[in-house]
Amino acid sequence: MKLLSETKTLTAAACNAQMELPLQSLVREIIDAATDHANALGFGYDRLLANGNAWVLSRLCVEMQRFPAVGDTYTLTTWIEATNRHFSTRNFEITDSNGTTLGHSRTVWAGIDIKTRRSVDLTGLQSLVDMSLDRQCPVAPPARLRFASRNPTVTPYTVQVSDIDSNRHLTTARYVELAVNCLSLDDYDRCFPGRFDISFMKECRFGEALDISHSLDGSTLDVAIANSAGETCCDARIILTER
């Protein structure tokens, strides 16, 4: 029960232009696997909702040697690393059909009160605390990012209905898509996202006007998404690896 593994086959309809699993789709699958494991262990959405709470993703990183290609079968395995009062850290390994590691992910989750949107104490979920597993995840934790470019490219964006999830804020995968779209198709033909980091500071709601600032320095793309009050909602970074 301390490990959950899900195996998938990548279809052509689910591929990007490079005939690979898109980064945003991998992030969706990471979140789905985390949800499935939490539900199986008894501290998923329904358990928290009964107390007026919900899970939210605070930080995430993905580091890949390569992405699954069309027709590939791959397995996503997840486990809980640790839980304290404010956060639960959950890790992932992505392997191919031969068991060869393709990459890893680290995620940091918080519980929030649905009404107040404030964090809640996780130590009351004893089953969650007991499910920590001493298993190696050989990538650095999600970085604490700060967008520092003085001359970024800024693109406006308004949050749409299709961007909103069950917590009624901008879904994680949409944040990833907004970051991915800051690079050109030629960039992805030459490179793939070898490392991706994202950290969330404020929620984005339906109808909000956002500014997406990005700057590419060599192989590193930095992205910041801010609301109309100038408050940073999230920072992201893509480090490109040549094919």
C-alpha cells in the first residue's frame, strides 16, 4: 500500500508534435496518480472534503532523461516521502516497459480550508503520517524560484472556464501549458524539457487578467505569472536538454 504503480501506453492522439508525451500531460498523470494513491490509503478528496478541506499542490519538479514516445508503454510509481504539520511530500518514478528509469518527480502538497483558503494541520491524518516510505528519489527537490529578468516578454491572458478545476482555481496543468507555450516549436524540435520546476503562491480564478512574463537565457526559460494587482501567482522554470 505504500507504493502505487500505474501503467499506460502512449497513443498518437496523446502525443505532442515531437511524437512524445507532453510535459503538461505527464503532470496531469502525476496528479492523477497522487489522487488515486491518496484515495486508496483513505486520505483522499472525500476524506478531506468531509472536514471542509482540500488538497492543493504547492511545488512540483520533473526531471527526465527522455519522454515516452508514441506506442511506448510506461509505468508511473508514487510514494509518500514525509509529512509534517504543513506539507506532505510525494515522489514519483517513471520507467519504460523494460524497467529502465526515464525520470523522476517530486511534489509538495498542502491541505487548505475550502472556505478560508488557509492551510490546515496535516498531522491529524495519522494514516498519512504512517505511510511514509524510505525510498530514494535521486533528483533535487523543487526549487524556490524568483523571476529576475529586467526585460521579459510579457503576454496577457484571461482565465477561461476550461482552465478551472474542482477547487475553482486555475488547474496545475494549465499553468504548465502557459509555461510550455513560451517556447517555439523549433525549440522543442531541438530540445526537450530536461528539468521543470513550478511553485505556487496565489490562486488564479475565473475571469482574472494575468500577465505571463518569460525570459530565455541559453537553455533556461524562466516564467512568472502575475495577477492585475502585480502579485506573483506562480513561478516556473524549464531547463532544456538537447536531443
